[in-house]
Amino acid sequence: MKKLLAVLLTLALMLGMCSALAEEEPIKLTLWTFQELHTQLYKEMEASWNANPDNPKIEIDMQVYPYDDMHSKLTLALQSGEGAPDIVDIEINQFANYLKGDIQLADINDIVEPIKDKLVMSRFNNYAKDGKYYGIDHHIGATIMFYNTEILEAAGINYQDIKTWDDYHEAGKVVLEKTGKPMCTWESADCWSIYPLVNQHGGDWLTPEGEVRMDEPVVVNTLAFMKSMLDDGTAVACPGGNHHSEEYYGAMGSGAFASVSMPFWYLNRFTDYMPDLSGKMKVAPMPLWPDGGHKSAQMGGTGTAVVKTSANVDIAKQWLAYATLSFEGCVKTWTILGFDPIMTEVYGAPEMKEPNKFFDYYGDDIFDMLKTVLDDIPDTCISEYFPTASDIVKSQMAYDLVIGGGDPETIAKNCAQELRDAIE
Amino acid sequence: MQQVSQRRPNRAAAFLTSRKVVPYVFVAPFVIYFLLIYLYPTVSTVMMSFQRIDGPTTSEWIGLKNYQKLFSRNFIQALETSTRYAIWDVIVLTIVPLLFAVLLHSGLVKGSAFFKSLFFIPALTSIIVAGIVFRLAFGTQDTAPVNVLMTALGGQPRQWLMFADSGNFVLIVMTLWRWMGVNIIYYLSGIQAIPNDLYEAAEIDGANPIQKFFKVTLPGIRPVLIYVITITVLGGFAMFTESVALWQQSNPGGIGRTIVGYLYQVGITKANMGMASAVGLTLLALVLVVNLIQLVLMGFFRKEDA
């Protein structure tokens, strides 16, 4: 009896020590990202997680790397099985690379499936394979228009009257004539001009089965429309080759172009890099295609994933669910990052209406505008060969169209052939 | 008595310090290093080039498939880019620094020590910073510094970094700016080693400065010249950071992608290590052939004047 008591006491003591230790030592997690902005949200959500006494204390070591470096480091870490983080942000163009062979990411069905009805599930399909979800996105990334109203007003144009792409082109001609400024810029070295337009028009690069769609008529027609704007000068090649270059920020920020179509997450590029346009820029839905298509296109994204070999998979998942899939997290995704959250129920919430730098910059009708397009956004097909397709669009299709000035049909055919060769 | 109590040397130590073994002990660090860091990866690269590798644990022998798929548009374009760069690199980076070295050594320039260090300074800058500066200087807009200069000189503004030829030109300018000082130092050390008597003798024979350059200086620095050309050829084909720094992620029409950039993209970005190994070995073969041809032409294997 005495012996049993002694054993029990010892056990109790050990347990006490363990819990005492647990309280002192928070669980350490490592997080890699290529987007410094994201850490603002993560830090906030780490603090509020720890503020709840029911949660085990965590301490997240957030490491920000340049885009290429981070994905290369991750590939090497996962290939060698050593040095990988617990949680990692993987960009949508890269994600398929990590879903090959023996997948090194943990599936997150257990945290996604219970709240499926509240989420925009097409965003999860981008990071899924064989019915398993591997990444959580931060935003829908609906493509919208950014209009410089100062330039448009000088040409006597009300941006709200632009309903179709033909209207847009016509408005562009007036703007060019009256102000001498091009209506917009097309990227010559990236995909954010071509892909949203093609996707909104009803096209894509691949089918889910891996068939190439790059030379379909819808792609050719979209390219032909873009070329017609280039031909009469209403559209010009984007300075620096893409809408993220310093040169473009400088030119656009000084009022060189009347508008640009970019995904919703481009909101913060204007506020951060082109402050002079504050109060002059307005957001609006994309013009529609006269021959069908959709209201917008969901573009870009980052799948935040948990690494399977992490020592703390469960806790990492729980925190990630809290940070990105909770009501609170989704509201903060807007207030801190300026993204369009993936949880549909936050859109009507009063918390979303609180003043912030985005409302100051664009006016307070951002969400009223966004809500009108959310019901008609097509899925994108992000499959194994999407990174290859994307690369072909960036370095070949965009260049041949915008700089080379080639024939749209030939460009589409060549690119499709290139993609088919790569898939072979 | 004392002699008896002296400890007998340890057997292992005796073996290691014996006359026959000790040389091997001394070279062991290098041999181990070589086997581990050079030979093992080389052999495994050769093996990987015949495999399809998916993730850390799955790989599959696929024979020559990687090599059959090698000659895609991107590979050929990258090969062209690298070759074009290497050719211009060799021409410009051998001749221009040589002229400067001769000029600096001739005593015609005042304060040559100052210029030597001035030319060398760019080699110490960060390539990323240099890339950003050159990218903005050769910007696409009419207001970019170089385009402003072009307009002032009566030329037309250009989109420098959007076309293969002008892009290559910018790369060469950047490389020249960055590495000229280093090559000048190589040449100067070679020129300074030439005994003055030879120049005096040439002068007595009535040689003019140009004859002296071709008949005395050039033969005198032949070993240095061979060395500079060899590393410039190697560096030309292996060039990667310069183009990445200049174009960054944006790569219009693929003109900024060199063969090593392509290797990196295939292996690391697209996680296709097998294909990347095949690309790497092809590059190795190519550089070996080019270097061999160049060494034969330069008379590297010719016996020194008997």
C-alpha cells in the first residue's frame, strides 16, 4: 500500500513538473514566408492565440526570404528531409511542385471540412490532390479594375459607364485623343494581364485531366483583343515588363496611364507604392466580354501549408486554422492585409466597414463593388503542369504579344505546342 | 634503467608515422575532401541524369529520356544566350583590360595607382545592387538615364532589356564595369614580370611602340593571357547571377535565362533534379570542348621554346 502511494505521489509530482515546464516553455514553431506583409497578420494572430488561456502557448519564429530563395530552400529541405519549417507559405504557381510523388505536406481536411459551407472552396481546390487539401489561401484574388479618375474625367469619361471590353477600348481611344495617355498597360514578362482576361473570358491553360487548352478560340480572341488595343496605342507595354516593377510604380504613380486590371490584392500596391494617387483611384468590376464569360477571375494566391515531418503537426494545424479560417482571422485578413477573405460570411460583417487605409485611398464602396462579382468567378485549373504553363505565358506568350507584336493565333499555337512538348 | 622504463611508442602512432604511410596521412584530408565533395556528387549527378526524381524517396530509372527531352526551345534559347554572352565576354574582357593595363604600365598616365584602385572598386560591389542600378539606368521608359543620354546624343530611346541583343549588350557593359579591374591586375602582374632588357633590346633594334607590344609584351604575357581567356570562357558559360540580378523574376521572352539559370529553374524551381543533372552534364561537356579547342589554339600544349 505504502509502495503504491509512493509511486502515485512520484507520478503526481512528475506530472506537476511536466505541466510546470509546459507553461514555461512555449511550443516553438518555424514559419517561412516570401511575403513580409503576411507576417503582420501572423504576429497578430499569434498574440491573440496566446492571449487565450485555453490554448497551449506557442512561439513562432517567422522567417522572410525572397520569393525564389524560399521556394528553392523548401524544395531542398523537403527533398533531403531536413531543415524544413513547420508552416510555410507556398505561392500558387509553385504549389504543384510540392504535390509530386511522396507528398511532404500534411493534409488539412480535418480543419477545412467542418466549415466547408462558409468557405470559397474553389480556392482550396488549387492546393488539393486526390481529395486532400494541403494549403489555405488568404484571399479570393478577384480581378478588378483600378481607374485613375483624374485622367478619365479630363477626357470626359465616367468609369462607371464602362460595361464591356468594347466600351473600355472606345473609352481608351477618347482618353488617348484628349489626354495623350494610354488607357492601360499590358505586362510583357508576367501573366497578370493575359491570364485574368483569358480566365474571365472562360478560358484556361489546362483541363483538370491535363489537356492543353492554350490554343482554344477563346484564348486567341482574348489575345486578339489585347493586340487591337496595342495596335492603336490605347494599351502599351508595361514599363519594366510587369506591374510589380519599380518603373511601373513610378510611371503609374505619376499618372502616366488611365487604368489597370489586377487582382484584388493589388489594392495594397497602390496604397504602399503609389501614395500620390490617393483619392484619385477608384475600383470597379472588370468590363464584360460581349460573347460570354464571367464577371471576374480569381488570380494568384498563397497556399499556407503544414509540413508533414514537423514535430508539432497538430498544434501547427490548429493555430493555422485559427489564424486563417476563423471569423476573426478572416476579418483581419482584410483590415491588416487588404485582401478579399475566403470566408463568405465576413463580407456583411460590421467589422469589415471600419475605416482603414484602403477606404481612405479608394473610397468606402470597395465591398459593395466586390459583392457584385463574387457570385460569378470561374475556377482556375491549377494542376501538375500549371507551373510550366504559367512559365510559358510569362516568358513567351506575353512577350510575343506585347513586344513581338505577333499574330495571336500563331502565338497561341506555339505556346500550346510548347506546353504539350513539356507534358510529353 | 631509465631507457628500460621509457614507454614504447603506441603501435598505431608508429604505423601512421612510418616512412611508407606518412605521405598518405598527409594527403588524406585532400583525398577525403575530394571524394566526398567532388567525386561523390559528380558520380551521383551522372546517375541522376538517367533517373526521374520525385521527392526525397521516389526515383525511377528512365534511361536516356532526360537527354531525349533535353533540346527544348528553352534549352536551346538558354544555350544561345550563354554562347552569345560568352563570345562577347571573351572578346571584350580580354582586349579592353589589356589595353588599359598597357596604358597604366606605360607611364603615360599620371596617378596610375589611383586608377588601378578605381578600376578595381566595382569588383567589390554587390552584384544585386549593381543589377538594380543597371536595370534602372537601362530602364524601358524615355526618362531612364541611358535613354535620356541617347536622346541628348541625337539617338532614339530604346527598350534595352526587352530584346536579346541589347540585353546582352547591357550584360557585357555590366560585366566589363565589374570585372575589368580584376583582369587589369592579372595583366599588370604579367607585364611587370617582363624583363626591361627585352624592351631595351627591341628599342636598339629600332622597334616602335606597336611592334614592342606585339613582339615583346604579348608573347611575354602569354601564360597570363591563356589563364584570363580560360577563366573568361568558363565564367561566360557559367554566368547566372548577373542576368538574374539584371532581370530578376521578370524574364521577357526568356532572353535573360542562361544555361545555368535554366539548370537552376529545372532543378530547383521545378524540382526536376534528373533533368537538371542532364542539363548540367551537357554544359560540362560543352565547356570542356570549348576550353580544349581554345587551349590547343593558344598553344598551351606546345612545349615551351626548346
